[in-house]
Amino acid sequence: MVHALVQRLADRCARLEGRPAQAVPRLDNDLSLPDQLQVMVADLALVGASDEELQAAIADIEATAARL
């Protein structure tokens, strides 16, 4: 579930940057997922996502957390 969340955030960043989406690599160790998530959240902030985009991302993160 967390990898799918990271992929959705990466896709959102790609769309906001006007570039094609790319697959987020699935690393051998799931302990890397929090780091990947942190990078994607930082990327959203750096790309200058609108408040609406950020709220949608937050809702996605919270929904995933609730399912865990």
C-alpha cells in the first residue's frame, strides 16, 4: 500500500511538472518506503503544488495511513 501511495505522489509530481510519469522502483527492502515517501512529499513542496493539490495528497496519505 505504501509503495502504491509513493507511486501516486510521484505521478502527481510528474503531472505538475509537465513530464511523463515513471515507475517508482520497488526496492528490495520495504524499510526504504518511508524514505521514498519523504522524498515524494518534499518533491510536491518543491514543485510548487497548489493548496488544492497538497490537500489531495494529504488526504491520500491519511487514507493510506488509516488502512495500515
